[in-house]
Amino acid sequence: MTLSSLSTERSELGCLPPKLENKSILIKTSKAMRSSTRTLQVYYVLLIIACSITCNNSISTHPHQPFKWTLSRWEDQKVIQTKIVPGSPNFTAYLCDLVPVKPCLNLISFYFCPSSNPGRGYCNYPNSYYCAYWGCETVASSWEPGAGRDKYITVGWGPFGCTPAHGIARGTCHWIYINVTLPDDRGWLLGKTWGMRYLEPGTDRGGLIVIKKEPIPNDPQPIGPNRVIANAVTVQNKDFANLREAIDKDLAKIERSINALETSLRSLSKVVLQNRRGLKLLLAQEGGLCVALNEKCCVYADHTGVVRDAMSELRKGLEERERERNSRQSWYERWFNTHPWLMTLLSTIAGPLVMLGFKILKIWGPRGEIQSNLH
């Protein structure tokens, strides 16, 4: 076989000279390296997003973080008992300490009504201690509560084995216990209020009690790199930030409601003043409206300007705190806060995307690309 026929046969088979073959392998290898680098970059981005979602979802109050719990009277703010515990506190108190009456009634039946009673707005009647009607109570010493059992506290007689009071009949028990059942509810930080009333002939006397949860101040100079304490402080600060944001939202709703009431009051005052001027004209021959009624004339004092100024200052404070919160947030936090459904979506697809990234690296990685080119 001649040299020309050999070169013709190699060109027909599509073969290249050795130098060109090596160059082609190097080009394909560099392309594979670039594609694998891009794949790694995508994988790292997905991994960072998954870690940020996992870290944000894993933040919760440390179970061993102690808090200060206080049981106090609402009228005079007298603290009856204080507990510092990491979980649910258990209070013990005499009835006369909760609601002082004369003579002291420590051994008769009682009942509690919460300040927040959804669906029973009629319970919040003035001077009724949130117990305006039967069926508002969630704690009762001698019968099943009409509004169901309270989900935040359990109350009973002590000590164990004593004979509780029934109706107006006295028992052998000396005090009552109040146990908190949902200590992680954020409403405890603001305080929860109940009205307590004695079951007695005539009008049931009563009062208001408050149970409040307060954080214990942390040591500003901790000794040693204690990760548990550092994480607890971070979580606590985040909880306070969330609580402050929730309070600001409630204040914004109150501010809008008061502004609406102020507008309604101003319009009502205009109507009343207009009607009064009309009555003065109609009763001018009798000496005016006040002479006809034989009463002193009333004077309208408009103090709505004070309300407007106070609401304006409140609105400025809310807007300033909103700007501070937005300035402290990173771009992805603002992203997730603006579109909360993204967190659910990304947390759902993060796992499959990571597994897909591993498969892509395994199939299209540099080693697999080089081996396929060599074969």
C-alpha cells in the first residue's frame, strides 16, 4: 500500500493526525472543566439557599431559657408571687390575696373569666370583670365552665386531698394553684388578664389578676465562648424583634381606628351644632333653647386637635421603626418577607435540586467527560 493511498484511507475514515487529535482532546477537556465549574457554582448557590432556609426555620426559643413569671393584681399592681423557671410556672395563692374582700373568703367557690374570649364580646361589660353573663367563665371551682376549659391556665384547690368548697359551703382547702399550660405563647410577654369573682349571695364581688412573662437580663460580659448562651441570646433578640414588629402592627391598627373615630366625632359635632343653631332660631321667641328647657346652656369644647397630634406622632414613630427594621434586613430577608411563599417553595425543592446537582456532577463532571472523549 502506497503512502498516498494510506492518507486517502485515513481521510475517508475521518481520522486526524496525532497532533490534531491531542489538540481536540484538550479543547473538549477544557470545555468539560468550564461546564463542571458552572455546575459547581449553581450547586453552591443552591446549597447556600438551602442552608439559609434551614437556619431560618430552625430558630426557636431555647427550651432551657429561664424566664421571670409574675402573678399580680391589676388594680394596685401588687405582685403576689414570682417564679423564675425555664418552663411552665406553678403559682399558689390565697383567694383573698388575689381579690381582697372583707370578710376574707378563702374557702368558697370562685370562677375566672379571660379578658380575651373570642366570640363572646358581651362578656366584657363594665365592672363585670369579664364575667357579665354565665357562660363567660373558663375556670370554675365547683362546676364545668360554660365557655370551656381555659387553654392557658389550670386552676384547682390545694393542698392535695383537701375537700373543696361547693357553692357557698366552705371546704377544707386553704389555697389554690394556678399552672400555666402554654408557656411559649408570645402573649405572656405582654401579660394575660383574667377576672376572678366569688360565688356568693347577691352580686358576686371580684377583681382582676395578671400573669406576665419577662426575660431575665443576660450578663453583658459572658466568660468563655459558650455557644449555647450565644445562640440563646441571638434567638431571644430575634423573638423581641418579632414581638416589637407585632406590637407595631397592632398600634398601626389602633391608630387607624382612632383616626376614624376622630373623623366621625368631628362630623357628629358639626351635625349637633347645626341642629342647635336651628333650634335656637325656632325657639327665639321663647328666649332660646336653654330657656325653653329651663337648663344651663352647654358649651362644646373641641379637643380633637390633641388626638390628631398624638396620632401623628404615633404614625411617625411607627414609620421610623419600620425604616430601621428594613435597614437591618439583608436582601434575601426582604425578599422572603415580601414573598413568603418563596420560602415554602424553596424548602420543598431544595432537596431534589441538591440531589440533581450531585447526579449532574457525577455524569458530566471532568473525569466522566475526559473518559468519554478518550473512548
